[in-house]
Amino acid sequence: MKRMTTQTVVQSDSNIDWKRWFFLILGLVLFFGVNFSPAWPDAIDPTGKHFILASQAKGALAVFLLAGIWWVFEVVPIGVTSLTIGVLQVLFMVRPAQKAFKDFMDPSVLFIFASLVIGMVFTKTGLTKRLAYKMLSIVGEKTSMIYLGCFVVTAALTQIMAHTAVAATMYPLLLTIYHMYADDDTPTKFGKGLFIGMAYVAGAGSIITLLGAARGAVALGFYQDIVGREISFFELSFYMFPIGWAMVFVLWGFFMIFFKPEKKTIPGLKEKAKRLSSEMGSLTKNEILAAVIIFSCIAVMSLRSFIPMLKPVDKTAIILVSTILFFVLGILDLKDLESIPWNIILLFGGAMSIGFCLWETGAAEWLAINWLTMFQHSHWFVFVMSIAFFVMMMTNFIMNVAAIAISLPVALVIAPYLGVSPEVIVFASLVVAGMPFLLLVGAAPNAIAYDSKQFTTGEFFKYGIPASIILMLLVGLAVAVIWPLMGMPILTH
């Protein structure tokens, strides 16, 4: 009897996930170590102004570190880590509950919710299958061409609509394509490449126009306020077009190396896609209704940049109209509402909460000033690349809009001392702000892709490191060669 008890204990011990417990405890140790550490030195900007790191700001950095460790190593479900972010802010008096938890229903979070609902409608009505079959009948049976076709379509769409909406549109289409490659949802190299690739390419495409994401408008607003000159919609696209599209094709090569599909071709796929497409017959009433609602909302959101009357209307309210209409017209029902991946919604709620926490407590500004002033006496190229690197790292943890907002004002103040043109700082920052390749919280397409269950947060982080290095190399090439050849001023003297 005694021997059996010992055996049971040994078996239960062997079931303990020591790696998970190590990172769970590491996150807590970092949190308590930073939160209760003595006061940290002030940050001092180039004009000599001091920025104190208040105890609340130190608490924000502590929560930030715990969240980063728990998200990367997925010690608990990613949505639960997000709840922990809110709870720690309140319990350790970093921010009051009204602020810490209010961010969980920020308009950006509701935008993601509505985007996921659109993806659900595409799948339920059959529009996804219809689009997938058409695309496959064009790109053919080679898996390398299927990669390229999916990436090009994703990038092209992000130039006329928000990359979150594009990801929600592409996601069900990719699921349909994947089910024609594999019999079940078991992760494969092709599956990982397809979904991670969609997330990365959505970011690459979204930098090309102001319609791809809100970050562009915010950056150009700062530029106009500080420099006193306006960068037009078409000027932005002129400089961003070669960089965005170059990154799309570089990423295609990246995924063909790191996630080379197990099968070179899917025999008979082209014929099968044509046959399945013809079997679907003509468009159904629900397909037509869904398409009209979705593309009307996308059109209105896109026109906000050109029609002054629409500018005051937030894009979240516009896209939520589609959600309401889907239920009013009976396209979706209560069962569909209950099947929404709330883990992803909570993930973004937590991301918004920690982002605003770092911003409001002054922790983000303290980080930016400390980082950028390290390079204030360096070579101009090193300074520009240091800004790009800082924005790239920050945009993986907080909203890219916030990453731009905390770094650009400081960078634009330092730039004249080094004779650096403000244009190059804005454009380099915007390139990297659109491509957070390390963490799911960096951008909505990352989280939407994760719902495929083809990859873990650790895998996303692991492959994001070489992808981020490639991104920095491309930015360096743009700053040193491509943009000067296109006529962008790089130095002021």
C-alpha cells in the first residue's frame, strides 16, 4: 500500500510542467522586484529637463515585465494574463479600477470584436469558401504560389482598409485553404507559415497608405505640430510603397525558408477548387446581404480620410453597425455570439490597459527619453536606427499609436542637433511601428492568426526575432540608399 502511494506521488510529480512554473514565478519575481525597488534615477532630455519615475510609473514597468514574460511563455491563457494586468494595477495602486478596467472596452478592443464577427460571417454564409476556391483556381497547386497569392492579396487589401479588418477577412479564407491541404487542424509548417505570414504581411502592407492603420495619421499630426509642415497622403505612399512591397516579398522568401511546406504541391487542387466553386451555385441571399453590409462599412471607413463630414465619426461605431445588422437580419444568432473567441478580445483589452498605464504614469516617456538621449551624440545613422529600434520594441508591447506618440516628440527635438531631417525619423518610425513580429499583443492580425491554433506564443516570438532583424536591415537600406535616391531629405546640412 505504501509503495503504491509513493508511485502515485512520483507520477503526479512527473506531470508538473516545471518550465511553466519557472516562467510564472519569474514574472512574479520581476514584478515584486521592480515594484518595491528603491527610487530610480530621473530621465534627462537634451534641454536638461528632468523626468521623475514616480512610484506608479515604476509599478507600471513592473506590470509590463510580468505581462511580457507571461504572454511570451503562455504560463496561463493569454486572456487571463490580460486580467492579471488590470488586477495588479488596482491592487498595487498603480491606477484606479475605473481606469485600469475601462481600457478593456476601449474602442480599439470593440473594433477587434467587430472584425472577428465579420470573419465569422464570411465563414457562415459561405463567402469565404467562394473566395478561397476562386483564388486557388488562379494560383494553382504549388504551395509556394499559394503562400505568395495569400500574402499579395492580404497586402493589397491593407492599402484600402484597416489591417485588422483585412486579417478578419483573410482568416476564414486561409482556414478553408488549409483544410484542403490537411485533413484536420494539426499544426504543420504550411499552417504556421500561412497564418503567421498573414499577420506579418498585413503589417507590411498597412504602412503604405493612411487607410491601413491609425498610426500614420497620428505620426503625421506630430510632425505637423513640431516641424510645421504637412506630409500629404500621396507623399507618404510614395516613400512607403517600395518599402512595404519589398517587405512582402522578403517575407515570402522568409516563410519559404523557415516554414517550407511539407508538400510542394497539392495534387488535383486546381480542379477540385473549380469543381467546388461550381457546386456552390449562385450567390445566396445571406451572402449578398453580408457582402453589401461588410463592403459598405469598409467603404465608409475608407472615405473618412477624404470626406470631412465623416471624420468625427469613429471607425469603431461604423464597423459595429455591421455587427448589429448581422443579428437584426438573422445572418447570425445567439449561438454565434457565444462562439466568439473571448480569449483574443481579453488579450487586446489587457494590451490597451498596459499601454495606457505606461503612457498615463509617465513610464513610457521615461523609457523613451533614457533610450534616445543615449544616442544624442552618435552618428546620425545610428541615431535614426536607434529610434526605429525603440519604436519596433515598444510597438510589440503597447499600441503602435502610443509607441509613435512617446518617441517621435523626443526624437524630433534631438534631430536638429545631429543635423537629421525630421522626415526620415517619421518614415523610419512608421515602417517599424506597422510590423510588430514578436508578441501577439503588438497588432490585431497577430492575435487573429493565433486563433488558428497552428502556433504557440513562444513560436511566434522565436520566429519574430529573425523577422525583426530583417525588418531593421530593410529600414537601414531605406534610410541609407532607397529614400535618398527617391529624393527624401536625410540631413539638414
